[in-house]
Amino acid sequence: MLEIVVKTENRGRHVRVSAEDLAGLVRRIGGDGDRFLVVQRIPDLPDAFAQVWHEAGDDYTLEYRDGAADRHFQALVDGPGAVIAALTGWARQEAGWESGLAWSLLDMGPVREVPPLDLEEDERVELEKRVREVLVGGYASRAELTELAEEYLVTEDRRPVSREQAQALADRLWLERVTEQAAWQGETDPERLTRAFTVLQEAGITARENFTCCRSCGQAEIGGEGGPDARGFVYFHSQCTDSAVAGHGLMLLYGGFDGSSETTAAIGHETVAALEAVGLPAEWDGDPDRTITVTPLDWRRRLID
């Protein structure tokens, strides 16, 4: 599989596709509502992407950007074969992937300098701490982190962080995390957790990670997530994620859709068994009125997009 995310005009999102699937996506574009695709690396890197535009009967417009505005190039290609070869080489980071095409530098205009944040030290520390906390949680995209950084300190009469400043902050912290995770070896605890949740989902238990903002919202909305054959549920909300990031373990909420304590207890036992099967320790006394806690837990969730 290629370590990329492919996004299409029709709102498709394809994660870790094969080279064959990437080729199929390129060959497919050309009709109304499906004329382009954008390819990003996993994890996403600021201002690093490849993209292609095609309308039926016309050439393919292929572009890639390698960081700065003066590294944004374009080539016109008369068929999908060369586009597929270039995008596959880009995805694999093969040396010389761009050779053989007539690239031209795109003039993206002057680069606007982002002014430094004009914040009191305690505000700056608080803002950076919160953005980093959500970043380490691992479920937010760069765009979501940018929105968080822009809105976090907003009051009725003050908006101290511009969109450009927010993006610069989010990108700086994002790249720090990318560097950190490059040194990680093997499967991480959050990846084990995802494996356990996948097993539970396949067994008829609706399993959701980082689901809603709090317990009240989670309990109100989890019923709408399950299929007609779902027996029960298990999930954790974003406050649980924050707790895991802080090193306090991960609290799991669970239950049966029939509302009985017997079904809830059965879901709890299945959840604990699934966690232990992937090597995650769970604290639970078997009481259906008590939550399950995954602890100790090394929360190192890899960034995706």
C-alpha cells in the first residue's frame, strides 16, 4: 500500500491505496463532479502534495508542490499513463520520479509574511499547550488544528490570532510531531486499540474512537451509529482522549442497546477480552455500572492527515 491519502472532487477520501487503486482513480476522473484528485502523504506535510485535473477530451494538468511557493510545478500530459507513473513515483518517493515530463514553475505570487503572535506569555503558553494536547491526541487534521488555534482565545470583543498565524502555529507543532513519530518502532498502543475496536465492531458491537465531546453527547448519539444487528456499544469521547494524552489511561464507556445490565456486562467482558487479546491491560471489576479503564497506556497515535 502507498502511504498516501487521495481526495477527489466528489468528496471521496481514500487512505493507503494500492498502486492499482491509485491508477484506477486517475483513469476515472474527467466527468462532471469528478475532475480532479489531490494526493497527500501520510502523515500530511505542509505545502507538500501532488494533484491532477482532467476534463474528458482534454489533456491532464499535473502539479506538485514541494514546500515553498517557489517549488510549485506544473506539467501538461496527454494521457493517464504518464500521470499514473508520476503520481506513483511521488507516493513512493522514488528518486527521479519527476523526470520525463516538461515541468514549468507556477507563479504563485508574492508570499505574505506572517506576523508573530501578539500575546501575553501566559496566553501563548496556554494556546500552545491546548493545540499540542489535541495534536498528540492524534485525531485532528492540520485544518482542524488551525481552526482550534484561531478560535481558542477568541472573546466577544477580541480575536487575537489570525488564520495565517494559527496555521503557522499548527504547522510548526505538526512538523515537530512528525519528527517525533519518525523514531517510533513497531505497533503503538493506539494501534492496538484500533485493532481491538475492529474486532468488536465485526462482532456486532458498535465501537467508536474519540466519539463526540463528552459522555452526555456520546450516550445520546451512539445509538445512531450502530447497524440493525448491533448488540451494544463501546466508545471513548474527546475528554477521554485528553486524559490518555496526559498519561491517566483511557476510560471506555460501553453498554447494551437493550438497556439490560446483563447485556451491558456481556459487552464489558467482550471488550476486556478484545483489549487483552491485543496486549492492552484493562481495569474493570465486572460491574456493568463501572467504566473500563485501559491502563497503563503509552499514547503515541500516529498522525494520518
